[in-house]
Amino acid sequence: KVNVCWLRRDLRLHDQAALYHALRKGIPVIVIFIFDRHILDELDDPQDRRMTFIYTKLEKINQQLIALGSSLLTFHDTPLGAFQKLMQQFDVQEVYTNRDYEPYARKRDQQIAAFLQEKGIAFHDFKDQVIFDRDEILKPDGTPYTVYTPYSKQWKQKLNTFYLQSYPVEKYLGNLFQLPAQPLPPLESIGFQLVQISFPPEEPDENIIRHYHLWRDYPAKNGTTKMSVHLRFGTISIRELVKKALAWNEKYLNELIWREFYQMILWHFPHVVHQCFKPEYDRIEWLNDEEAFRRWCEGRTGCPIVDAGMRQLNATGYMHNRLRMITASYLTKNLLIDWRWGEAYFAKKLLDYDLASNNGGWQWSAGCGCDAAPYFRLFNPDLQAQRFDPDYQFIKQWVLEYGSSAYPAPLISHQEARKRCLETYARALQDK
Ligand code: FAD
């Protein structure tokens, strides 16, 4: 008899809700990971950086489990197929996992829970990747917040040490199922290759958090923590990070709350995946010029701060937040290209890609999201560059040909783009 802990976006063995609850039951626990065909078959790049990240972290977990006399079991299958195989090998009693709020994940978990229940196997899911989920933070009238500031106020009011307690998994590791050591299958066998990626260690830099409010907006400075990839894959515990934010810098805490705000929006308003949060914005007549889109993707728009951001993304899988806002605003408002095109491009390229934050960020930038930037406020990319990259240090780092004749002429002047944008948005938003 075994209990199963199913890892997904929680790739760590410490302070981990599902693993803790599974181990405490006393029945030996097997830890599994499924390379989900439904997800992987959608990735068209065999060099997708996220696969290298996941694989590296799974190898680390496997080494930790092997040292404890167990081993990580992996499957390359659909989740249903994986559980069928698992149940042929083991007498599974219960399955433990951490909640994921994305529509695909919710549907997947419902199906797996129903399938297991038919066989008399219980499926337990836990909150782990956020401090507050689902209905925990609601307006006094019981409806979800759609504006960040009152949400964050309520979030802070509700916070107490109970919500920040770590799960002491280490006390119960003796309850792991003893298994012969098994190496992971090579990444090539599931259709991907290991590539060079760079990301910081799981421990955030105290100095960066303490000075966060000063340097967070300057892409040439090392002023943000780059914890997004770790939060995305759960290689760091949100409880540990929030404790640090509380101790070191409230401004940093506010950003972690933005993350939870967008997770909450996705949970309550799943239509945002395909539609504007505010339906009237779905009437915008996007120009969707494919050539302009291609130039934006490649970082060849002739607008240096935009091009620097896009080149950083293409080369590293990361883009600074200020540049995500500038490039997204430029695509949607200056080029009048549907935010969903840009969102999909970021989704392919970002190592920290997260549906809730990416969708939230794009809808915010396009003006169509909850609590979004008003549509008539367009970022002027040149002014943004002067303000946040005053010596053009970041631009020069990424756009080597800047200032030479090899650098492309701008796709459109800001003045012209602004006028066109305001007219187009106004047409969509006038009462019909
Ligand atoms: P820090 O500044 O050190 O912030 C710490 C953490 O707070 C981040 O790791 C992140 O988890 C959270 N955070 C910070 N800003 C935001 C924000 N605006 N919204 C939500 N969470 C935030 N973030 C993602 O994690 N995945 C995405 O796919 C993503 N796509 C985005 C797309 C657009 C168009 C925009 C405008 C923003 C997007 N963001 C996304 C939010 C933000 O840009 C990144 O979280 C941040 O740049 C990551 O770098 P960092 O870890 O150094 O952040």
C-alpha cells in the first residue's frame, strides 16, 4: 500500500503542503512527476528553456530522494495514462497534490479525481503556491475584488503567522516509500534538449530586496530579485519569501501580492484567458499587421527601448518588468496588434511564463484588464527610456547597432501612433 504525492508546479521537498500531508498519514509515500503529453505536445521548440529548468530541478529532487532510500517516479504520458500505469504497479490508497488555478489544470484535476474516486482512491489538493487562494479574500459583499489596492489592503489585514507557517516535511521523510534508485529518463527521450539557461539561486538577495524600491524600475541595474521562475515552478516557497518581504521591504511584498491578485482573478474570471476582462474592449479593431508583429518579436521596430527588451527576452528567456510594460504597451497601443498575439509570444519565450501574471500584465498594458492602465495613457517609449535607462546603458547592451545606419527606421512615430490608438479605442468604447 502506498500514498502518492504528485508534483507539478511545486518542485521542492521542503515547506511543501501536499508532501507534508501525504507523509504525515504514515502510509509510505511515492513521489511522482508526469511529463504531461497534453502540455508538452503544444510546445513546438525542442530547445524550450523551461524543459531544461524543470529537468534540472527534477534531477535534484531525485538525488535528494535517492539519498533517503527512495526515488522519483516519472511518466511521459497523459495524466490519466500515468495513473493507470502507476496503479498497475502499486496499491495506491490516496493521492496528494497542490492546487493549480489555471483552467487546464482545474479540468485535469477534476478528471483525475473522478477517475480515482471510481477506484475508491481519495484525491486531496492543498493550497501551496499562494498565501490566499480562491475565496479567501473577498469584498465585504462576498464578491471578488477586481481592483488591486483594496484587495492588497484586505490581504495584508488577513495575514498572520498562521498563514506563514512552514510545513516541516523534514520530520516525516522517514515515511517515504523505499525504492531502488532510478535515474530520470534522458530529456531527449521525451523530445527536448538541454540548453544553456541562467537563473539566480533559490535564495533571494537580501540587499536587492532592501533596496527594491530604489532600483526596481531600472533595467540596467540588478534591482529585482528574479524569483519569478522559482515562484512559477515552486522551487522556492512563497511563505518563506513573504516572511523575507515582511522583514525587509513592503514594496517588495506588494509585488508578491500582485501575483496573488492575478491568480485570484484567473480563478474567478477564467474568461480572461481568451477575452478582455472588460467585454467592450473586445470591440477594438486591431490592425494586426503581420510584418510589424514579426519586427516586434525580433526586436527590430526601430524603437530602441522596445527592441532592447525584446532582444533580452529572445536571448535569455527573461525580460525586466519595466520593459514588459513598455513592449506590451507598444505592441497593443502603438502598433494596434491584439494583446493575445503578444501574450502568446511571451508565453513561448519566458522562462517564468505564468498564465495568470502574463495574462494580467498584457490586459493591464492593453487597457482592457481589471484595474488596467486607462487606454488614453500611452507610454511614450522614448520618454520611458530617458527616465529608466538615462544613459542608454541597457539599450546599448542589447541593441549593438543603435545609432548606426544598420539600425532600422521606426515603424511609426509616437505622435501618429498615439492619435491612431486613441481614435481606435474611442470607436470601440463609444456606446453602441
Ligand atoms: P521582482 O521585481 O523581483 O518581483 C518579485 C516577484 O513578485 C516576482 O518574481 C513575481 O512573482 C512578482 N511580481 C512582480 N511584479 C509582478 C506583476 N506585475 N504581476 C504579477 N507578479 C509580479 N510575471 C511572471 O511571473 N510570469 C509572467 O509570465 C509574466 N508576464 C508578464 C507580462 C507582462 C506584459 C507584464 C507587464 C508583466 C508580466 N509579469 C509576469 C510580471 C513581472 O514582469 C515579472 O513577475 C517580473 O518581471 C519578474 O522578475 P523578478 O522576479 O525579478 O521580479
